[in-house]
Amino acid sequence: MDKQRLLTLSDDLTRIVSASPDTRRRFTHVHFIINVVAGGVARARRFLGSCALVQRRAQELRPGGGEITRSVHLTERPGHALQIAARILDSPDCEGHLIVSVGGDGTHREVFSAVAERLGDSFGPDVTRVCMFRMPMGTGNDGADAPDVESACRTLQQGVPNQRAGLVRVTPAGMKPMYAFNVTSIGIDAYVTDTSNRLKAFFPGDMYKLIADVATLFYEPIYGVGEVGLALTDDQGRQSQERDRFILVAIGPTGNRVYGNGKRILPTDANLCAIPTVGVIKKIAMKKHLYVGTHVGLPGTLSARVKRVVVDYARRVPLQLDGEGIWLEPQNFPLTFERVDSAINVLSAEPLG
């Protein structure tokens, strides 16, 4: 992607952020962390359309009383966005800074993970000094702070009051904690995510539905689905146990969340959904329910609001975090999901659950 176009985009976005006197009082500097291979950046037609929209919005604004300064950071490899964000957060003079993550859900997870790793660290930087914003410019934008680029421009211009986004801390046995800010899960959908990510370099576009159709039929015969134990803790500290051959276990910081480009996996206030395996015919029917969010309430589906989930499993299984997949081995269990509320300052077009 042409670096000059990226710099022009950041200039236009900075002008939008600088337009409001209230925003100029809140922020002194904007950092743009741009994933140059994200779907909304690397695909020329889509990127140029977004640039044109941002430029029009910037040109419509009257000059403010002085623009906020900006820095542009371009990612060079997987994991680089996290390193860039960590460097910004560890700077002693980042108070009053806004960090804008430009990319998709994977980019946003890297950037926000740098904040999550520093939460509660009394010897580290005070991460409440900065505010974050997830710009929807990836292949998947389910976890962004605005549904589209135009809405993102409005949110950046208005500088809506900070809201506090939650997260899920994911800790497999023998591994360091990882973080999810939209939806994390184990099972068939994590397999779909991992497979579609491997193939998207060869078949650009939203591969999720196509891969899901195939995985519905072949995931269980290839990998098997064993008995999964769930130890649940709710907001009041009450504990309960569930055990079944769950083919999917998904959890978010809140309910009312989508993933896989709009699939309504958590369609209610409940932030946990677990679905047991069924026969092939019922699997096909269940897939349709998952796309529109009507699976909750079906026989066997577990839906609950939880603070903590400890998973016991004796098989190899895929794990996905905000659309990025890895494989867990039996020795990585028990696997702990822990909801952390009101963790990160964000600008958001919608109230956070």
C-alpha cells in the first residue's frame, strides 16, 4: 500500500479529531497504528473508498483552533502492533494521548492486549492515561468501536465521553494469559476461524460461511468431540458444573455480540454459549440458527452470564480469540476464561454492555 496515502488518511483523521474544542481539550496527540495488510487497507478499491469518505468528512469541517499532533506507526509483521502499542504506553509522556488502531479484529486485539498486559501493574505505566479507538478497516470488524468508517468519523469528531470496555482473560495451563475483547471460543467455530485465516491469502473475501458449511460436516469426524467439563462462576460467586459433548463453547466480555462478520453467537445479555454436538441433519439446522441468533433456547444449548469459566478437556482442540486461532493440546487444560469488566478507556459509537 502507498505510504503517502496512509499518511494522507492519518492527516484527514487527525483533522476530524481536532474539529471539536472538547476533543482538543481532551487529547494532545493521536497515534495511528496501521496494519498495512488488513483487509480494509491492503485491498485497493476498498481502501481508496474509505480514504475518499474520510477526506470528504475532513473537508466539510471548519478549521479548529489548532490541530492535535499525530504519529503514524505502520506494522511490519504479526505481533508488531502489540510492540508498537507497548512502546507508546510505556512512554512517560503519553497522558492525554489517543491511540487509533486501524485494521481488523486481529489488529485491534494486538493493540488492546498491550493495555491488558499492563492492567493492575502497580510498577508499570498507568494505562488509564490514554484512550483507545478501533477503526473498522479489516476483513473482520465485529469488535470495532464503530460499525463502519463513516460512523467512525462521527465518533472521532464528537469525541464522545470515554467508555470502559471489558475483556476476557484466557489462560491455558502452562501458557501465559491471552486476551479477547469481542468473542473467544473453543471448538468448531475456532476451527472455521483458523482454516479461513489460512486460506484468505489465496481466496480473498469473507471465507467464513463457505468454510463453516464444510466444517459443519467434517470437523467432528476428523477431530472428534469428547466430553467437556465446565465449572461456572456467576457474578454473585455462585458455582455450578456442566458436562456434555460440547462442540462449541463461546464467551465474551458481555452478551449481545457478533463474530465471523455479523454471526450472532451471543444474541442476549448472556456472555456464555455452549452447544452440544448433534447429528448431521441437526447440525445443518443449528448452523442456520447460529447465523441469526435463534440458537439460544434450543434444547441442549447452554446460555448464561458468567464471571469465570474453567474448562476441562482431554483432546486437542482449536481456540480462537477475536478471529485469531491457535491449537491447544490436552496438557493445556484446565483452560480458564475470566471476565474483566470496565478495563480499557475507549471511544465508542454505541454504549458498551
